[in-house]
Amino acid sequence: MRKIIALLFAALACAGCTAGKKTAVLWTDCPEFALYGEYFNSAQDQYKIEIEYYPYPARVLAEAGRKEFPDLAAGSWLKSSATRSLFSPLDKVLGAIRKDSFYPSLLALGAIEGRQYLLPVSFNAPALVFSLENSRMVDNPFVITFDEIRELGKAYNTAANGVYTRLGFAPASDDEFVYLVAGLLNANFREANPIAWDSPALERAVAFIRDWINEANGSIQAEDDFVFKYFYTPQAKLALSGRILFGYMKSQDLFTLHEELRSGLDFRWIANERNIPLYEGSVYMGLCKKGRAKGAARAFIQWFFNEETQRSLLEASRKNRTYEHSFGIGNGFSALRTVTEGIYPRFYPQLLGHMPPQDYLTPPNILPYNWLVLKNQVIFPFFHERLRASSRDSVNSLERRVGAWYRTNPVH
């Protein structure tokens, strides 16, 4: 994934950077930082940065007894209880960075007791895509709600001999979309001891999706049959062909579609009650307490969180064609509002008139560093089974599933 960028890690590892306190080490799960490190090292000759890739840097940071720590970390899940105590306040850095350039809600998530410990790098939002030919059906140029998706999708359905030949939208076809609905209906998954959620809201979300499917698509079986028959083709292509009205995508996937395909699509951000839920795993950057090259680390932070720097990185991505595999900065929208709103449309013209409204952006709750594994192995299967079960009692409760998972997977 994102192979071109990932290849740069090997080059950086062999670059023979200046040793000692002039060289900062950054751990990340974001391959794009290989490119960013290369450009930082060539932009000045006072400091160097070395990039080390880990699929789950938060997990590595959280491991007890580690003797070596990086100077910086940039990745997902860094604010969990297992890792947030490992970072230093960024007071000495923030004087050189315009705090008002950030999206306020994203910046606030990196603060602890009024002090900034983590800075947001990038984020992604959920999009609904559809053919340009169907744009006239959607009134709002920015967002679309569940009610609109359901009603427009139902009206689009076409059947022959009792079997759908086209379907407006299939809510249960994507586990991530079902989870998105639960989040917007206040299921409120969050880090606790180890994880908590609002059970009544979760049940209301399950009932909401079941009612949606039954009302719009007849039954979960009819929807599953259609999905089995046609969804071997990506949803964006199905929407372009007219087989479906709406397809569900993350922004990072939408803006790395082949240009020929993307040019035939329109899109809206999925929202409910003025909330666009941002995906968990947004990239944040922090200064590690046990790092030894603090001067070099601070210099990189100040260089990176700069509008001109990020414009240059976007230019480099386009020049190197890495933009075909990675969206924007850190494979997402830049957390610098001035970059996303002022610079991104030059590189992604489809954003003109479709920029996600700032006051709608809703970051997720703080979640444990192993949340991605838990969600894929426990949360998604629970939703999948509940939507297809004849009764609630025929499916193991989420509480029992989570408890069993933690007993058999104490460390991840």
C-alpha cells in the first residue's frame, strides 16, 4: 500500500545522517513521512531526521521496559491512556506555530488539562459518492443526511421478477458504514477500563438500520442478494454505471481514485444533526519525553506545521506521482485549516464548493491503542450478526464478546 512512498524508508535508513543530538528519530505508521523527512533534511543543514516505520507505533511505545524511545511520534491512537504520558508539552514549539491555523476541534483533542501535548496532522471524513448525472437529486452542496439517503435510495430501487436490478443504497454492505451510523446515533464508544459504550443508544442504532433496510430495500436478505451479485465491483464504479445510486467511501479513498473515474462522480459528506464524524485513527504528532534530540525534533515540528511547507509537500507529491496512492498530507485532509481550505482545492479541484464545513467536523472519542484490532475482530462481527439475526437473544451480546476477546488477547 502506497508502495512508492514506502520505498523511501530504505533510502532514508541508509542515508548516513549526522549522529547524536542533531538527528531526531520519528516513529510513524504513516509512510508519507518518509517523503517529509527527505524534504526536511534537504531544506536545511542544521538538523536531520530519521524515519522509522511501525504498523502500530502506539503499541510499540506502550510496551513496558523499552530502553529506547524516539524523539517524535506521528501516528494513530497516541492519546490513549497507554501512551499519552510519554509525551512532553509543546509550549516551546507553539510560539512558532499559528494555533489558529488548526481546526479547533482537532487541536482540542490533543490537549490534556489545558496544555497541548499532541498536534493533529491529518483527518478523513465519510463521503457518499454518486454519478454526476444524479447530482440534481441532492440539494445541499456539502452534506447529506441519513433520511435523504434512505428516501432517495428507496425511490431509485428497480426490481424485475421480485429481484433488484438496481439498488439506491445498501446500508449493511459495509461494516464501517454501520459503525458510522451507530456513532452518529450516540453509541459513544470510548476508552474506559478497557472500553465502554452507551448500550441503549447502540440498540437504537441497530433498530434504526434494520428499519432502514426493511423499509427501503424490503429485507436484509434482498439487500445481501444484491450485494453478493454485484459488489465484486467497487462501489464507485457501480455508482458511475447506475447500478447503485450511492456508494460509501472514505475521503482518502475517494481522492486516490483514478482521475478518469473520479471525474464522473459527485459526492457529499455524510452528516447527522450538523455532525460529520471524522474517522478514528487520525494522525497526531507528539514530542517524546525520553527523546534526546529535542532541538532537532522541535525544528521538524515547526517546519512541518507551516502552510508553505505543506504546499511544497503537496507539490512534491504531485511531481513524484505519490498523490495517486496517498491523499493530501498524511493521507488525509491537513489539520491546518488554512491548508485544507486554501491550498487543497488547487490540487483537488473537486473540493471547490464541497469543502467540509468547519463547525460540522466531529472528532472521535479517545480510544485504546488496540482499538482497530478490537473493532475488526469484535465490533464489526457483532453488527453483522445482529442485523441478520431473527432475534436479539440469538446473538452473543457485545459485552460478552468484548470480555472474551480481552481474556484471550491481553496484549496487542
